Amino acid sequence: MALELERLARVKAAEGINGEARRAEQDVVRDCEDRGVLHSGIFCGRIADVHRERAKRIVDKYIELRRATLERAPEVTSEDDFRELLEAAFATIDGALRAIPEHLKRYGLQIPAETARQNDGLEAVDLKAPARREIEMLKREHALRVIQKEKEVHLPNSEAKDKRKVWVVHGRNLKARDAMFIFLRSIGLEPMEWGEALALTGKGTPYTGEVLDLAFAEAQVVVVLITGDELARLGTRFAYAGDPPAETDPTPQARPNVLFEAGMAFGKFPERTVLVHLGETRPFSDVAGRNVLYISNGIKERQALADRLRISGAAVTTENRADWHAAGDFDSANEPPDFPCSDPGPTPSPGPATSRQIPQPQPLPRLSEGARDLLIEAAQDKNGMIMSLPTMGGRIIQTNDRGFVESGDPRSEARWKGAVDELHRLSLIEDRGHKGEAFAVTEDGYRVADDLRQH
């Protein structure tokens, strides 16, 4: 529609300019008659100038109209549309130059055809070169504006909407998460829950990356809480003799989702991302030297975190307050990933772990039929999410674009809510919003779902 309106405006503009050129031509005729040079070279040159100027003004108007179109509707113009504009400009120039001999012929002046062609060719080059350059510049300006607009859309501002908000990326250690939330609130900040970030999308089952993008844009600082929730080591096939124990021995490591989200945060907010370690964890070299802190109940560590958050732009308030000195028990949250064993067995020999030390696959858990169906379906959801939402008409349980609860059937609602609770109790799904509404399939959940499909 925008381009059609532009073409109509072109026609109208060309008609106006052509009318002015006709009047200018009559003025030239009268002036040359009064001076007695009507059939001279002076007259020919002035008539040619009128029509060259006519072509130039029409082409300039075409470019002006295209620029206005791009301002109103930048998304409608393609490479083909710019090519059409260039062809229209060239056709206007060629038509104006071919008309010069015809106009002179009306006044009894005859220009040899070969001379006219040569003159047209030279003059066409003089007129077409600037037109091509102007249109090419317009196209490049438009492309740069589109790129800039995409950056403005996809990249968040250098500052968040609310400098008190802090987006906390964490793993399975909920004690550590709670301690961090309590501490952040004690210094005047508002830690963002997953459910709050989920609500920013306005969607029931958004892509996880979309949730993170909006959360990162909403929060002034991203705190990545690194806790050793799982044990990892390098495979013996790929271990070297000089590898440190952190590579060859089972060592506490952050959950993969925490490392992934930390990478996203550094990619988008390198100056507003703070890594906070609780306890000793497997190092990852890509963030060595970054904003890395260690947290505990010590005043020194708490002050260091508050200072780093303030430097990153968060509205930290510690003046005339003392509760932040003890708010949040980090030390009690610093626990090993495994439960202590009453009979640890023989002490493993030093050196790289062997295949005998690798835990054997666990048997499949006994699941109800509903829990089995729900887990298999959730593992096929593109976001691996199960939504369990209370409504006025009853609870909605949905995953992979499939609803499970039969409307108005309390027995069906009880069955599927029980399936969700069963999967959550077995750690096959995790509560992402901590409100019992948004659940994500865990690594164990995917493994069990794959095994269930094979059996």
C-alpha cells in the first residue's frame, strides 16, 4: 500500500513538474523571439536546459518520495523496489532527452539523428550517474537504519527499567538461592523470580531464551550464583598425565543451565554481570578474571558483593543499615552435592578416575501411567515446560500444545495434578517459578523420558 501511494504521488509530481517545464519553454521562446535568436544555437541550448532540468527535478522528487516512504513504512522496501526506482529514474531521463529534438522541431530546427543520439548518450551519463549515486546512498542509509532498529529491538538498553531489580541465575541449591534473595533484599534490591520473568513474555509456554532476554533487559544486574550442584570430571580417554585433580577427580560443578545463562548474560551485559561462587566448584576458564566473587557469612565478602553491585549500576542501599551483615545464611547453604554416606567404603586411589568409579545407570523410577504420559509429552515440548495454571474454571495442565485436564472434571484435574506432583517429587521436573505453575524437565527427566520411549 505504501509503495502504491508513492507511485501515485510520483505521477502527480511529474505532471506538475512537466507543466512548469512547458511554461519555462514558452518563456524561452518569447525571450529568444524578442532578442531575434529564435533559430540559433543559444535557443537550442536553452530548450535543452529546460528539459534536462525537468528530468533532474522529477528524479529528485522520486528520491524524496521514496525517502518519505521509508520513514513511514521501512519494512515495505526490498532490493527489487530500489531497482524499480532506479529504472523509473533512468526512464525519466531517457524520455526527457529524447524529447529535446521533438521540441526543437516544433520551432523549425532539425538536429541530425546521429548528433542527437550522441548528445543524448553524453547527457544521459551526466544525469544518470548522480541519480544512481543518490539512490544507492538512500538504499545504504535505509539498510543501516534497519540494522540499527534491529539492534534497538533485540539488544536491551545499557540501563534497566528499574535499577533495584536483580536477576538471579541459580541452580538446584535452593538454600543458596534463598540466602542470596534475603541478602539482596536487605540492601534494598529486588531479586527477580523465574515466574516474574516468565510473566514478562505474556506467553504460556515461551522459549527459554526469550524469557532470559526479557529478564536481562528488566534487571540492572545479573547475579550468577555458582553452586556445586553436581559432580563432574574429565573422561579417562581424554585425560592427560599433568591434568589437575579438578579435571580428573569428580568435582562439584554448577548446573549446565547456570553456565549457559551465565554465557548469555556475559554476551549481553558484560559490565552488569557478576559471578558469585559459593564454596569450591570446578573452574571454567572462559570467565577467569571476570567479575568473580566468593560469598559467605563474612562481612568482608558481603561488602565486596554490595560494592560490586553498586558499581554495576544497582541501587544498593547499605547506609544506616546493619541487617545486611547477617541477612541470608550462606555458610549453611554451602553443602556438598552428595549426601554423606555412613559407610564410604575404601578410599579411592589417587589419580584419574577409572570406569569402576563411574556411577552405574540408575533403574527407571516407578511412575504412574499419568506421570509417564505427561513426562514423555513434556520431553517433546520445544521448551521442555509443563504449565499448571489455576483458573476460575479449574486447573489447566498443558505441555507440547496439549491440554491434559478435562474441563469441568475434578477427577481428571486431581489425576493430572497428582502426575505433576509425582514428577516434581522425583526431581524429573523442577519448579521454575517457585509458585507451582511453571515446571521444566530436568536432565534426569529427559533421560527417564528417553528410556520410557524405548521400553
